[in-house]
Amino acid sequence: MTQQEECDAIIIGAGAAGIGAARTLLGLDSNSNQEALSTANKDNFMHLKKVIILEARDRIGGRVWTSDELQCGFKLDHGGK
């Protein structure tokens, strides 16, 4: 079964870059990041209303994840730099 949905942008991947891109497109970035965009680019992006993020895994975060793989009661953070 195919589901169709309208959107203004599709982002592939829900890692740090994908989530950051969605925040920028939706105007949710901090003011310092917004100022880094040129005025022309900002005007083009500020009309976006719906962004879809596609993620292949069953979680967000890309390379970064937390686990208790040692089963010792302590959470381990993996993949972050």
C-alpha cells in the first residue's frame, strides 16, 4: 500500500545533520545560526511549513546512540565526537 503525503521538503536521515537541517528549514535554529544564512536563502526557506524526515533505523540519532550493552546499570554513549 502506498501512502502519499504533501510536504515542502524531504530530509534523508535523522542524524545530527538531518535534524539540524529540519530545524533550519522550519526556522527553529538559534538566532546565531539564522544570521549565518544569507538574506536571500532565509527568505526562500522561511515559507516552509511541512518537513518530512526519512530514517531507515528504528531510532533517530545517526551514529550517536546510548546503550546498556555491558548490562551493569550504566548507560554508555556511542558514536559522538
